[in-house]
Amino acid sequence: MSGQLTTHVLDTARGCPAAGIAIRLHAVGPYPRHICSLVTNSDGRGDAPLLEGGAFAAGRYELVFSLGTYFALHFAALPDPPFLDDIVIRFGISASDQHYHVPLLVSPYGYSTYRGS
């Protein structure tokens, strides 16, 4: 079985998936590198896994969720600059045969994440 990495974004303030969020995936280490980018669809997900097959490997990674534009579009009364803009989640993948799902639950003033399934 080959593992994969997926994500999705849920807007907890509005009670819906967060569409149109730009997400960047980077490998973290002595030589950080950009792996891929995506924009969430109407379900708050990417259209394909961020990593899978031969590209899915154990290591340290970070996801950068660019939320400033989304918050400005949906929450008119936010301060400038907003409290949250880019949210960075660093995590490790230790088992390349498992599914790693990194959901992000957001509002303009807070967020949470966990390893999902």
C-alpha cells in the first residue's frame, strides 16, 4: 500500500468548507524546497493528494495556508493587518505506507489541526 498526504480547510465561523484557499507544501530540512501548490475547491479540498506514490516519503514538511484574502472577502469588519494571515503547520511523516490527512479548522481569530484519516 502506498501512502498519501491530503488536507482540507473548514471555516468554523461560517460553518462551511473554505473554497479558494491557496496552499503550499514544502519539504523542511537543511535544504527546504517547494513541492507543490493547490487551491481548495468548493469542498475545501484539493482535487488530488498533495503527495502520493513515489513522491510520498518519510520526512519533515510544512503546509502554508494563505488565509488573509479569504478572511478579507468573507469578514468585512476585520482589522488591517488581520490577526491571522498565513498559517504554517509543520509536521512529520514517519510511515510512507499510511494516509496522512492534515485538516485545518479556521476562523479569523483562531485555528486548530490534527492528524486525520
